[in-house]
Amino acid sequence: MIYVLQSSAYGDSGNYIDIIKIGYTKDWEKISREFRESHNYTCEKCGITIEDPFDRQFIQVHHINGDKTDNNP
């Protein structure tokens, strides 16, 4: 397994993107956090809401199409 700490690439649309660890874009942590906050830390699959601030770190955000560089809504 290869872990890339930081590199650059061109996305499917031809736009230049910065990539960090394991293929995610540099701003992924911010995007992921903002998405979870905007959905009130509620799981879209089962509907459970994570109320305890400590436990909120465990809810995950995934790319629907599996492309870690595609952060389009």
C-alpha cells in the first residue's frame, strides 16, 4: 500500500487539484466536517442522530461515486 502525503493531480474535469494522504483533497476534513454539521450529525442510512459531541467524531462521510477527489455535492 502506498500513502501519498501530498501531491497534485488533474481531476476528471481537467481541473488541477491538490491531494493529500490516501487520495483525499487537501480540504476534505473541512468539507466532511461541514457536511456532518449541516446534516446535524444524522446518519442518512438509518436516521440516528449523534447527540454526544465526543461521539460525533465517529460518524463518517463517504463519496457516493467512490472518487475521493470529487467533492461536488
